[in-house]
Amino acid sequence: AQSVAQPEDQVNVAEGNPLTVKCTYSVSGNPYLFWYVQYPNRGLQFLLKYITGDNLVKGSYGFEAEFNKSQTSFHLKKPSALVSDSALYFCAVRGSGTYKYIFGTGTRLKVLA
Amino acid sequence: DSGVTQTPKHLITATGQRVTLRCSPRSGDLSVYWYQQSLDQGLQFLIQYYNGEERAKGNILERFSAQQFPDLHSELNLSSLELGDSALYFCASSVDPPGELFFGEGSRLTVL
């Protein structure tokens, strides 16, 4: 069965500092991995994905994520956080051979001015 | 704007009632997914349709049903509503073979 874990309910970081939001996954076969962001009362917006190829994936708004197969992780990172990055972040996985996208429970990022 | 349209945006109803949520996918997307987001359970996958056919099923209750029509819009029917069904219901669509999902703004259901 597929699963995604986001071990931190909330991450606080000072503006200008680097941020990391953690995600680990379990899936049969090759993983397809995604990050989404949700602002209050809005739908989820796609940030980036890993399908194949380079382990470091770059996405929207300066975010990037690193796929680590041995640690089954796909952590979201940004070199310099902005207050406007404050939102709810979801990691999702889809295993090859399945059509289900499974989402983590979300991590609330708070960037402090 | 993701291109996925959901109606209604808000819905308030009573226990025991039935409601229908509607979703229009992005132009060209054949796959539609339904998710339920509640405060204590995160984002739960309900069901997926591809070009009118059910393709994957998640934690969808028997009181809930869905379908995708020939014009590719989809409807999620929720019946015998309970207080615990109060949630945000999202529709998403994707290109097939599926890459990222594109989400609508959601339908907020309140059951009183």
C-alpha cells in the first residue's frame, strides 16, 4: 500500500533563512512524487514533481526538492524563505502501476518577519 | 486559475439530505479525481474517473457515488448526510498518463 508521511505538523522559520519541509514515502514500484501548496480557503496548487531523471527538482516560486531513493524521502526546500510562503504544504505520491495519488497530512509553514 | 471549475462553492444542508457537487475538468483532461479534506483527516482520496469509466476507488462511503459524463464533467453525490460529512470536497483533473493534478477551488459542505 502507498503511504506518505509528513512528520512535522508545523515548521517555523525566519524570513530570509532556508526552509525544509520533510516528506517520506512508501510505494510499490517507482514513485512519482509531488509537492502542493494550499493557501487559506483555496485549492491546492502544484509546486513541483519528480518523475524520473535528476534527483534535484526545481519548481515554482523558488522551491526545489531532492529525491532520495535510499531514504525514501522527497524533502521540499527553499534557500531563502518569504513571509508570503506561509501556507499549508502537501506531499503526494503515486506508484507506477496505480492511479491513486496519496497525500500526506500536510505541514503548516510559518515564515516569521 | 487551475482551469478546474467546481460548483457550488458553499453548501449548507441538514442531516439526512442529499447533495450533488459538480466538477468541470481542464480542457483536454480526461481524468477526474475527487478528494475530501476535513480538519482531522487531511486529504482523503475518494474516487477517480477516466473518460467516463471508474478507474480507482479510495475511501468512498457507500452513501457517496460519483460519475463522469460524456462531456467529461463529473458529479459527486452525497446522500443520507451526517454531521461528519462536513468537509471541503475537491475535484482535480490531469492529463493521462497522469502527471500532476490540477485542483479546483473546492466545495465546502456544512451539514447541520
